[in-house]
Amino acid sequence: MSTTSPPTTDAMSCTTPFARLAAWPARAILAALFAFVLLALVVSLSPLAQGFADKPHRGPGDVALYRAEVDRIAAGESYYVVASEELRQRGYPTRSAFNWRTPLPMWLIGNLPHPVWGKVLLGGLAVVALLMSFPFLVREGGLGVSLVGMLLLIGALLPCWLGELYVMPMLWAGALLTISVAALGSGRTKLGVASGIAALFMRDLAGPYCVFQGAYALWQRRWREAALWTAGLAAYAVYFAWHVWNVMALQTPDATAHEDGWVRFGGLAFLVSLAQMNGFLLTLPQWVSAIYLPLAMLGLASWSSDTGRRTALVTLLFLVLFAVVGQPINQYWGSLIAPLLCLGAARSPWALRDLWLAARATQSRGSATVKMVGESSGGQIAS
């Protein structure tokens, strides 16, 4: 049985709740949006700007590391021995277990008949995400929103098909979260939970999504869904404990850690760099992403269905966390939330339209009322 609320007429015609606002609230929201965009633009054009994913010739990095691990696993070596050697040889910090990726993505790709099948598998997941998103977006916002959303999602999932990026666990997690959102929004609870938990097993940063969805299901008294999320999180806790035990067994006295730690308070500059992690936005100056991020949040705020509230709140949770945690080199984390931002950005043109009309229409009605009162008074005097 579906656990989602039925779509409303407003959602199907893409009339957002902003259309029902009075003039002053609508103007206040437009003013806040303008201030948000202006601040993001200033940050993106200042020395505070972060991000490097669109810069050429960055040298060997995570892709080379993960590909080396995959090749050695395919040759029959153990993941943890391989990871220990590759991380140290390449100068990565190894003291924290969070610097060691959990083994599933590399183990999976390394045990396929050929590593390139990893690209086929990830590309297939991206296709499934797109195919599931289209009817989901039509149901939630109409054909116009769906077409805009599909275009943006193609950009967000584009890295899944490019080069050797298929070895990046974050891309697997991002594709799986997209499937999860579309499945939950379509009432396919088991698939939505399974995809979300699978994303967590691929990359630990999907944890906030799974915890939030479980808590939301509990709050809504969807006991079955809450139980599924709880079981999945419990299974991951055991898996991660086993991972930490393996990492600790390979620790050496000379293991290094990040000098500045993970709590960096990167704020808006880091968030704009995360928003840029879309295949289309990476081809454009970062100030375009500075406009895109506030518009995406506006679109999410205008999404009034149960699915919309869940998506908006979990995206906000990610943004708040990433404003505090994350180093400038972690811009690729944006691949995790890029699809979520697409869902909001797709609704932003209609949200802007309704805000603008609400701000103007109420004023026009007020002027018309004054005019009618004046004409009425004049008629009484003449009589």
C-alpha cells in the first residue's frame, strides 16, 4: 500500500503555495531570495570561493587511487592490504577510519569480469534513476517541471558515464539516492528503503539521508517503513564496526591525520562549490552555481506534498551539515546532493512566477478596492 499522500490539483498544475500568499509575505520572500543570491554571488567571485572540480590538470587524485585498488583486487589481492599500501604510498592520511573507504564499492568492481562492467552497472543505475524520476516528477509537478527536472538530472548523473569516474563511491551513492527519492515518492517503500541503505553501504555520507528518512517515517507513524530503515541502519552499523576493526589492525605508529580536521565551517563558499557538481554547471563559471543554489532551495520550499517536504528537509539537513563539515578538497561530495538540488531547481520557475504574481496581484486588488470605494462615495454625494 502506498505511504505517500495523493497529489493535489495544485501540484499537478504546478501551482505552488506561494500563489496564495498576501503581498507583503511574497515580497519578503523575494527580498530574502535576492539577498541570498547576492551574497552567494559575492562569495563566488571573491577570494573565499572554493572548488577545483572544473580546473584542468589537477594531477593524480582519488580516481587514480580507487582505480589502482580495483586493479589489484581484480588480481586477487585483499582490499584492506591494498588500501593500506595505496593510501600510504600516495600520501593520504590513514589515522582515521573515515579516511579509508568501506570495501564494498572497490570489492564489487574488482570482482566483476572486467572493471569496465562497473561503468556499465553504474550507468545502468543512472538510467534507472532517470526512468523512475520522469513519472515521479510528472505526478508531483506536471509535465513542465518533469522536463526541466529531467534535463537537470541528466547533468547531475552525467559523471556516471564519463571516463573512469565509475570508481568513485559517491557517484554510486548519488544515483541510488535518486532512485530512493523517486521510489518513496511513488509509494514503492521497499525499493526506496533498499536503495537508500544501498547508498549508505556505498558511501557513509549517505547516512544523514537514511537517518532522516527513518526518523520521518517514525514521526508519521509509518511503522513498517521505520522498521525497514532501522533494520538497514543496524546492518550498516555492524558492517562499519567490522570495517573499523580491519582498519585498526593495519594502523601503524607513523599514521597521519588531516592537519585541520573535518570541521572547517566552509559555509556558503563550500555549499556553492557543492552545487556546482553538475555536469552542466561545471562547464560554466561558478557564479552561475551561486544563482542556482538559492533557486533550488526556493523550489524545494515550494514543494508542498509529503514527498516534497521530505526532500526539502533532507536537502536542508545536508546543506547545514556540509556548511560545517568538509574540506575544500571535498567538493566532489556535491555529487551526493546534486540530484536533490535538481528536484528543487526544476520547480523554481513556477515558484518565482507565483511569488511575483502574488506580490503584484494583491497590490492590484487593493488599488481596485480603493477605486471602487471612491466611486461609490462619489455616487452617494451626487444623489
